[in-house]
Amino acid sequence: MAPRTVSQEPAPIPPPPVPVEDDNNSDNPDDGVHDATFWKHKYQHLQAEVEKKKKGKQPTLVKLGRGIRRLVTITLDLEILVMSRDKHVEYVKDPSLLGDEFDRLNAEERIEKIRGWERDAQAIKQLNRFIPNFTKVITEKSPEELETFYKQLHTGATNARSDDLNRIKELVARWLNQRDPAPSPLLDEDDHDNRGIAHNVTGRLLCPIEFDWDDPEVRAKIRALDDDYDWCSSFHARAFYAKHKGDDQRLEDGFLMSSLLVKVFRAIFTSPSSAADVIDDTESDDDADPETVRPRKKARTSRNRKKKPTQRTVASILKMDGKVTPRAIAYAAVMTGERWDPTYGGFDYVGLYNYIVDFFEDLHDPLTKKRARELLLWWDEQAFPNFGEKRLSKTTASRNAMKAQRAARSEAARASAAARRGNRA
């Protein structure tokens, strides 16, 4: 059975131009002929648009599904997401309708459940942006049709996440190996062995800013899984901070501003080659451990790389329009993990994803919202630095200025002519 596709209505035909009035031919007998010609051309244009739409390739549901993990939710099945959205709608209408949902929950768990519904309701809004008619489909289709619909979207979502994780695994190792000084031993691009907290370079990146990785005793306790130095208990990994440094008394400062995280984002949403253009903001060589590094090999330059044909980026396919979303940042952060598992190695990757989403979305005071907006603007510049060059400029102001000046000039000419006539009289 061929994959189902989601159809879209053809773009509306623009209105016809207003005909130029001709006072000398107001009773022209050819006006009827002109009207008939106009409507004939309009019909032909509409017919051509419909045929073009029929012939154009519509994305399959599997292909559309590739954006779900990247922009909507990292792990939830769509059926669960929809039910959670529905509970949010019910709770907003009347909280008492869902009283059973809070049985045996303490205050903190109750707040988290309500926030989960809100988060999932926002996810459905994101989903409607790139899957046309999603809400209509889930409302009108039969259970059997919905099962097929969800299955194909899930396939695309899972495939995209696996592709991204494998790609990022190789690229992160390559980027770290190219740093000066290079790590010793070098990271294997094809294998996760000898990575994680055991390797001095990746261990430093994974270490929360709450712990002093440079202290050998602290480092040993982290690796020994000491209860007081549980690196899995924090979402503030140095890898997410500008220059991989942070202050545990000012957790927000520099958070999610790491050049490594920007590289990962670009590799997923624009291209691996664009990620190579990101300037590395890592710590100075003075911070490096001289016993764990060795001279760096010369990196391959772009001139040595084989050029590939230009293709549409993931960002353009998903219609991001030069705007970075909180869920896209959260997705990039999760892709820095060793492999995909909701709680791999004791670390809660789903919790990390939700933490970053809530960092932007679950805000309750104006100043915090302002800082979150400013951080997203910073991300727009980092992720899509050339987007403004591709944006079509608006010409309304030019047209209005020309019309206004022409009208003023004509009015001045008429006033001057009237004044001359009055003088002659």
C-alpha cells in the first residue's frame, strides 16, 4: 500500500488588476469582448495552477514525520500527545473534571503533571505548522485510518532521530579531535567506547558546573559514582555553557550559549559544512590538562572537501524561516548524548529535553521572559546568520513615498496654475 499523503489546497489566484479608465471610450462596444478575454485567461490560469498542483510531489507522511522529534517532542507517541493536549483543554475549562488525575500526588507532582499537559498542548500547535490539517485529520478519521496515519509519522520521526544521532556522534568526535591541543587518546568517530565521563575531554564537558572538574579528588569521586558527586543529577553540563564555564550561583548566565551546541544545531538543521563555520569559544589552553593532550593534526580545509549539489536544508523543509525554537535547541542538546535512550546510563534525557523547553516556555515574570526572548534572538543570529540576505525586502514604503510625492507635485502644479490665472485676471 502506497504511503498516504496530506493534500493542500492550491494557492489562491491573485485578483485581476484594476482596468485603466479611458474617458474617451466609456461606451466602447468592444468592452464585452475584453471582459470575455479576461475571464478566459483567468480560467486558463486557474486550470494551469490546479494541474501543476496535481503533478507536484507531495511529501509522504513518513517524510513529514521526520520533523516531529526535531521540533515537537523528543519521545512521546502522537496518540499520547493528543490525549495529553485534550486533558489540558479540559483542565483549563474546569479543573474539577480531572480530579482523579491528582489522586495520591503531592504538590510538586501535581504541578509537574499540569505543566506536562501545557507542554504537550504547545507541542500540538507546533505540529500543526508543518503537518497540514493535522487537527482535522485526527478529528475526522476512523480509528483504523488513524492507526496507519500515526504509524507512518512515527516511522519518519524515529528514522530522523537515529540519523541525527549517528551523524552527531561522528561530528562531535571530529570537532573535539580538531581542537588545539587535541585530546589524548583521540576520540573514535565510529564508536562511543572511551567517551563519556571516563575520558578527560568528554568528561569535562559532561561535568555539571556545580562540581570542580579540575580538582583531581572531585574528578575521582565523580567517576566513582559518589552519591555527593552525582553528575547525572544536574542538567547544567559545562558543554551547554559559553566557553564551557559557568557559575553555580548564576546558573542562567551563559546557559545554552555554547559554540559546541550551536555546531550541533547547525549540523542538524542547516548542514554539517555550516557547522564548521562556527567559531570555537572553548577555554584557553591554560585551562587544559597538559598530561591529557597532544599536538593537534592539521584540519582538512574546505578546499579539500568535495563540493556537493545544493539541497534544501532541514530548516527550510520545516519552514523555520530563520527562527530557532526552544524545542529545536532542546533536541540539539539531547543529540549530544552517547546514544538514544530516555534514561541512558542513569541520565534522564527526556528530563533534560523538558527542562530546556520549560526554560523558554514556562515563564511567569516579564524580566525572565525578556531574557528568554533575547537568548532566542541570539540563537537566530548564530544558527541562521545569512537568513536576512535571503529575505525578500518589502517595497511598500518605496511605493507609498513615490505616490505621495507625485500627488504633492501635481497639487503644487495645479495651485501654481490657478495662481497664474488669478494674476492675469
